[in-house]
Amino acid sequence: MPTNGKACGECAFWSKAQSFDARRFSKKPKIKNVISKNILNADLHCHSIVSDGTLTPEALAERAKLNGVELWALTDHDEVGGQHRAAAAAKAQGMRYLTGVEISVTFAGETVHIVGLGFDPDDAVLKQGLHDTRGGRRERAMEMSDGLAKVGIQGAYEGALKFVGNPELISRTHFARFLVESGVCKETADVFRKYLTEGKPGFVPHRWATLQNAVTWITQAQGVAVIAHPARYKFTPNEEYALFTEFKNHGGRAVEVVTGSHTAQEYIKYAETAREFGLAASRGSDFHSPVESHTDLGTLPFLPGQLTPVWELLEDRIQ
Ligand code: AMP
Ligand code: MN
Ligand code: MN
Ligand code: MN
């Protein structure tokens, strides 16, 4: 222990600093309560072979657990056929689970995705609504194939079918995989850019569910409706405002803030939007495939503090 005056001054400094630290420390549990609800490795958005992912629900559960996911939801497009398998697989991995789905909606001429979480997967109204939403995918796929044939790509419908796990759920993703396999493009993102988006040869406009229907199907089945990846839509500020306002009016309660589809700037923007509209916030990778997806399960940053995490609204729905 130093004994000269200078050192004693240092001692005084440190004892002051420590008592300041101790005061701060005594407040820590309070701070922790504010933040800890957001510090959860929840991944509430991903896809299996039941829609346009490449892994089974069981393989996804295993991967999620390996990546440290603590609360998981499988959210296949327009389909809840994988929910019982996913819940059982999560249980086998010792991971908490919320039921999930991602519903295709047409709003202001654009396709919008609404995620549902924590609903009853056997609810008859929800299942019928999803069945109706899936209807028409086959005809759309055949028209997409005709469009591609016109630019010299033959047999795309049959080719895409080889990648389909669920015959009712042929999607643009399956076409993209076929075009990569047949060497037309190097990766699926290129296929979307060159062939499968508005104005391109394989694009076919389609009418999905209405916003009101999707939100109502989810909420009447005891779930929470969430606007998926809002930065992905090409809306004007007025249209986006209308989306959030109408979504709330129909009973929607949350928005994805931290998703594999958003940049760090967009986390900030939609954290602000969540607060403005009084919506809870969700977090999900939107993982589809180990080869194609940039964001793996459970690897996103935590939700920003001061937002209500969507799992807080669903405490009694967690399995
Ligand atoms: P569909 O429901 O048939 O219109 O297909 C939509 C799916 O295509 C989305 O869920 C994504 O998985 C995928 N997708 C959409 N846009 C892109 C893109 N630009 N690059 C890669 N995949 C995309
Ligand atoms: Mn998809
Ligand atoms: Mn989506
Ligand atoms: Mn998705």
C-alpha cells in the first residue's frame, strides 16, 4: 500500500470512484429489468420445406439451438402444416416455441407480408383463410413458366416443381432455384432481379389476402399480427403511413424491427415507427437456406432497448 501523499490522493480518488460505482451498482437491478426483456435470443421468422425453405422443421430447430436461439418460431408462407412438428422439435431441443406463419397480403397494389405469432395452429378460420390464400399459386406458377418460355427458358414449371416440398406452395423461390440449377443465373438474388420482379418476364401480378383478413385470422386465433420487414416495400411515406394505421385499426400489434432484411439504419427507423404507432417489436432472421440466406438463425443484434418485445404480449402463448 503506497504511503506518500500523492498515492493517498489516488486512494481518495479510488475510494470516491468506488463509492460512485457502488451507488451505480445498487441501481443495476432496475436498469437490468428495463433492458433484460429485450436481451433474448428470439428468432421469430424463418422458413422450412413446408414453404420455400430448404431444411425440415427438425433440422431448423437443431440449427437454431446450436446458434443459441432461446425462443423460436417457424413462419412458413401461407401454411401452418409444419407447426406441430416444429413445436415438438423445439421441445426436444429444450427451446421455447411460439407458433408462426407469414401471410401474403395485397395492400396498395404491393405484396406485404404479415407474420402471425402465438395463434392456435388448429384454428379452423385461420386454416381456411390460409387454404384460400394458397389457392391460385399453381395457376400463377404456370403463367410464370409461360412468361419465361417466351424468353427462351423452357420447362420452368416442371423444373421448379422438383424443388417444391409442399405441392400447394410453389413460389418464386422454387423458380429461382431451378434457374440457378440450370445455369441461367449464378444465384437466386440474380434470378429475382432479372426474371421474377415486376416488369420482368417471369413476374405475374397476383392478388393475395386483404390486410384486414390476414390480421383478423391471426387475432381471432389468439395470436399477434406483426408487419414483416417493413423496409422491403416500395411505398411512398403516405402509403406506409396508411399501412401502419390500417394495420393497427384492424388489431395488428407489432412490427419487425430487427430482421435479416433490414440495415442497421432501418433498425433505428422502424424502432422509431414502432414507438410512434405504439406497436411492440419483433426480431427474426427470415432464414431460408444455409446456401442462400445471408443471415443465419439467431445471429441478429438484440432489439433496441425501450421497445416492448412482442414476446411480452405472448407470455401465455409460449410453449
Ligand atoms: P412468392 O410468395 O411466390 O411471391 O415468393 C416470395 C418469396 O421470394 C419471398 O418470401 C422470398 O423468399 C423470395 N424473394 C423475394 N424477393 C427476393 C429477392 N430479391 N431475392 C431473393 N429472394 C427473394
Ligand atoms: Mn420466402
Ligand atoms: Mn417476407
Ligand atoms: Mn419470410
